[in-house]
Amino acid sequence: MTVKSSFPPVAAPDARVLVLGSLPGERSLAERRYYAHPQNQFWELMTPIVGQDLRSLGYQERLEALKAARIALWDVVATARRVGSTDATIRDAAANDLPTLLDRLPALRAVAFNGGKALSLGRTLVEGRNLAVLALPSSSPLHTVGRTAKQPAWDAITAYLR
């Protein structure tokens, strides 16, 4: 199995919500972009939260829109072995330094985990802080529940942005 690494965090100091994935998939790693797979629903799910059509923007503009909305983005896993893009095959995971990032985000109110694997690997890294923990259904195309069914859970992010 190949060792795969996550990207640096995308965060402005005034972030109120941190969205954490597990580890970028193959397409994202190849393109060096968060949620690059065209079937991943992340940008669609975030569109009503940000109030801007993120899919119509270039990648850097998407990241700037997230930061302007006070949303930070990162992954729980820094490095791991994994076959393909499936979270179920993550092995030998080493965590990103979430405590240090959390310390650098004094306005943070919530941590939202994009999928069950991110939650199971990252929850203990944020415990003991005065932060809401949101368990979101995965935006991955491998999580076959439709976007419409996922959207209400994702919309819960908006309560922490005010």
C-alpha cells in the first residue's frame, strides 16, 4: 500500500467552523485540491451554507469563499497507507496536529466531521474543548445517500457561523 499525505489546512484566524475530512482521495491527491472528484458532493453541500455557487468558481476562489464564510478545512489524517480512495482501507494513520490548529482559531465554535471515518479518527483530538462536534454524512460518492438527504445535516453548520 502506498503512503498518502494530506494537504495543509485552509483557515483564516476568524474561522468559526472547521470541517475535517479523513484523507484526500486519489483524484484530489492527483490534482492537489480538496474534494476534486467531480462526483464528490462537498462543494454542492457547502453552496447553500456559504450562499454562493461554489461549483461555478475556480478552486482558489472556492477556498477564499469558505474563508470569507468563516469556514476552515483540513483532514484528520496527515499520512496513512490506503488502497484507492476508500476510507475503509486506511491503515497506519498518523493524525494531523489538530490541537495546534485549534489553538490558532480562537473564534472556533464547532468541528464538523465529513463522514464516519473522520469522526472515529478525529473525535478524541478535539475532546475537552468547548466546541460543538457535528457528525456529517460523507460527501464522498462512495456514500451513496443522495445530496438532498445529506443537506439538512450539513446545513447545521450555519448555526455556528453567526
